[in-house]
Amino acid sequence: MIEFTKMHGLGNDFVVIDAIRQEISLTPEQIRFIAARHFGVGCDQLLLVELAAKHSDADFRYRIFNADGSEVAQCGNGARCFARFVRDKKLSYKDNILVDTQGGQLLLSFDDDGLITVNMGIPRHSPAIIPLRTEQEEKFYTVDVNGIEKAFGAVSMGNPHAVLKVNDVQLAQVSEIGEALESHPFFPERANIGFMQVIDRHTIKLRVYERGTGETLACGSGACAAVVIGIEQKLLDQDVIVELPGGKLKIHWEGRDKPVFMTGPAVSVFEGRVEV
């Protein structure tokens, strides 16, 4: 039996597992079972809390698995839940927690108002790093999607993101276009697809079709990516409220070669045990 905690960040929900106090070895099939909403616990992603490697200066290792069983490098909403989990489970009493991920290190900080701020690191714009099947960096890339040319910005937040500007996010064809773009040959490692409606220079609305999961109620790294691309396209200022279906995130970015900061809530829903 595996002990777990069900958590969410703005409705983006997670099964969080302590892999420090219990021995955990999960196959992709077992992860898919746990993530299944009708047969398992149900979640967008499964998160593992592990000890950092001996040579690392981090406090913990943070691992992320999509609902399809694939391991990925970044999840911003999950990072806030990770911080809340280690505090609630008394694994750490620090106000600032450094964690290792596949995409690099993240600094997680507790604010006085109970929110959690994540230093999401420096966005990467190079096509080779995102990665994209092109050599030249552009503010707008175009590909053919179901016979229609789509333009978007792209960036890596430790995971690949493409962001399309739309007039009305409620009318955006998130499932159809998101699914087609997510696995488009232009993205050799697939991509998270954001649909951004700019309200003003400090506010956007956003829906995200997540790689390996589908549309979620919130995507932290997707919110960061949308703000970065919006600033790069001179549509936004450096402090932006991102309105997602599950709630709001605060994003701050000062420009190239600077880290992105994301602030939002993290909530524990229930605890349980599951047999896999």
C-alpha cells in the first residue's frame, strides 16, 4: 500500500507521494492507474518527494509524472504543492526550500499571506533548448495545423511551451488545436499549448492544453510562459495577473536573463492509501 496526499493548485490536481519515509518504485502503468479518475485516485500529475542527491546543495528532489506515465521536468503548480507538502509533513521547516528537478533547481518560498512563490528560473528562448525543429529564434513561429497556419511564440520554462494569442479564450479550440499542436513534428519532445487573451498590460486570461494530460484548470509553467511571451511581444508589463479556469496566479518577470517568479496557493484535499 502506498500512502499519498491529494492536493491542488487552482484546480490543477496532484497525487503527492512521500518517497523518503516509504520505499517507492512505480512503473508507468501503475502511474496511469493512480492517475485514472474512474479507476484510481485521479490526478493531472503524480509528484514524488525524494531526498536530494548527496552531491547536491538542494533540500529535496522533485519528480513529476504526467497522467500518461511519462516523466517531465517542470510543473509550477506542483512545485507550490510540493512546498506545502514538505511543510505540512514536517519534512522541512525552512521558509525557503531548494529542490532539484530534471529541468534544474527551483527555489520555493512561503509568503506571509500563506501563498507560495516559486522562482521558476530563467526562460530559455533558443530553439535547440525548447526544443523546436528550427534553427532561427523568432518571436513568432508558424506551422500548419489541420490545414490552417497557426502563429505562436515559444519558450522553455524547463519544459516546452507554445502560446497562441486569441481574441476570446472561451471560444478558443483548446482541445482540437491543443491536441494537434502538442504532438506536432515541430516539437520533437511535444509541447504544452497555451491560449492567451490579453485583457490589459497587467492581466491575461489563459487556458492550457498540457503535454501528456490534456486541458487542466491551471498550469503554472504555462502561466509563466504566456507572460514571458506576452512581454517579449510587447503586449504586457513585468507584473501580470493570469486568470486561469481554476483561479489566479501572479507572475513577475523583468526580462531576458532574469528569472520568472510565480505566486499562488497550494491546498491539501485529503490523504489516503492505494494498492498498485
